[in-house]
Amino acid sequence: MKYFVYVLKSHVDGRFYKGMTNDIKRRIYEHNIGKHKSTRPYKPWELVYQESFDSRIEARSREKYLK
């Protein structure tokens, strides 16, 4: 299974959101429909960066570094 670290940019105010997932399309969709309380006020979101990793541990480490 692949894991992804991603960066989204808000079209509302230009802020960035960094996250991790194993299904990037689903996760971006969830952010854009307002499923997540922390990102809901700033939707819509645009994917501006992504990296893939073979392990969750590697992806989590990279996500923490970016945050």
C-alpha cells in the first residue's frame, strides 16, 4: 500500500494544509465537501504538492517535518 503526504492550498485565503493519507483522491474530495472541521471554512482546496511513500512511518515522518 502506498501512503501520500500532500499539501493543499485554500482558494479562500491562500493558506496551506499538510496531511497524510493512503487514498489521495478520496481525501481531497473529503476536504472539498467540508467533511473535516479544521478545513471546512477554507474550502475549496487545490492540491499543490504530493509525495508517495511505501510505509506509513515514512509518510508520517515527512508530514511532521512539513508541519
